[in-house]
Amino acid sequence: MQLALVHARYQLLEIIRIPVAVFGSAFFPAAAMIFFVVPFAGDDAVGATYATASMVTFSVMSANIFQYGVGVAEDRDQPWNPYTRTLPTGPAPRFAGRVLAGLALTYLSLIPVVVIGATLTAAQATPAAFLLALGTVAVISVPFTLMGLAIGYSLPSKAAIVVAQLIFLPLAFGGGLLSAPGEAPGFIETIAPYLPTRGAAELMWAAVGDYDVEPLALIMLGVWVVLLAALAGWAYRRDEGRRFS
């Protein structure tokens, strides 16, 4: 655990030294809050609460896909990364440190969304619901962390940026993050339960409001976690074999 914390500290210092990296993760969800949620759902307490939860999911997805997808790919190009992978401690401390740093930055990127929701809309949540939502953030980070790792370990940095961008918006739109629960266009409501973004969003909606999670969306979220874990593991072993065999 001590080594994991050392790696987490290293990752955080490396990212914080380039503030635009942190700013980028928080900008798009905050901008979506200002331009779409505040003017259209700001006065509706229930609608604003669900919309804020959707933007939290949007922010979690953005932070993890880009942070791991692009960050890991860029790290693989640096001489320091192959060196750390030859150390006798194994990959566990490095992975744990990266995940801890990523989770810290994910929570940091949520601050503008939560502040906007609390000050410029009628969104509301009890202290218990707020704490439950904070815990739910860690849970819904899992599939997007695995997705980012799969991208980062399987593609070079220039390709990883493009693939992350191509995946990000379709997942957000297709999962219904930009619509109120049950009010997305018909074809979106049809495909949404099969995407990891919908299961993640429904968990957030259930955390902050009186929303019943659709079983299919929850089952498919679990399926995505298993598939993405397998893909990320395969990508890591493939990269390990190419570099050190």
C-alpha cells in the first residue's frame, strides 16, 4: 500500500504540474450544466437533480476515458515507464497508484458540476443521498477506468486520443446522459440499456432521487465491466510481451 501511495503521489504531481489537464476533465460537464441544465431544468428541483447526476456521470466518464486512455498511451512512450515495469515489486503497486490518482482527479473534476448544480439550479439532495452519490462515483468509475486502460495499453498516443474522442460522445448521447430519465428519443431509449453509460447514470439517479434502476441496464453494466477487464488485461499482456519478450 505504501508503494501504491508513492505511485499515486507521483501521478498526481505529474498531472497537477500541467493544470490544463485537470481543467479539461472538468470543463465539458460544467459547460453542459451552464448551457443546457441551468436554462432548461434549473427551476425544476427533480429535473435539475437528475440532470446534475447525469452530468456527474458525464464527468466521471470523461475523466477516466481520457485520463487513462491518453495518459497511459503517453506514458508508454516515455523511458521512465519501461523502467518501472522492470522493478521487482510487480505491476500491482503501479496499477493501484494510478487508480488512486485517477479517482482523486475524478472527484476533483466533479467540483464545478456540483457547485453549479447547488448554486444555479434547484437541484437538491439530502446529506445521506450526497454521501451515497459520492460512493456511487467510485463504483461507476470502474468500467470507464477499464475502458481507458484498454485504449491506453493497446494503442499509441496519437491513436488513443482519436479513439477516446470517437468513443466518448456516442457513449454519452447513446446512454441518454443529455436527456431526462425516460425522455430521450425513442431510438436512444432502445439502445441505452445496453451501454455502460446508462447503467452508470441510473445508479447515480437512484443515489440522488426516487429512481428504480432498470435490471437490464444494471446487468449490462456488469457485462461491460467483465468484458472491459478482459480487454484491458489482454492489452496489458500484449504490450508487456512486445516490450520485454
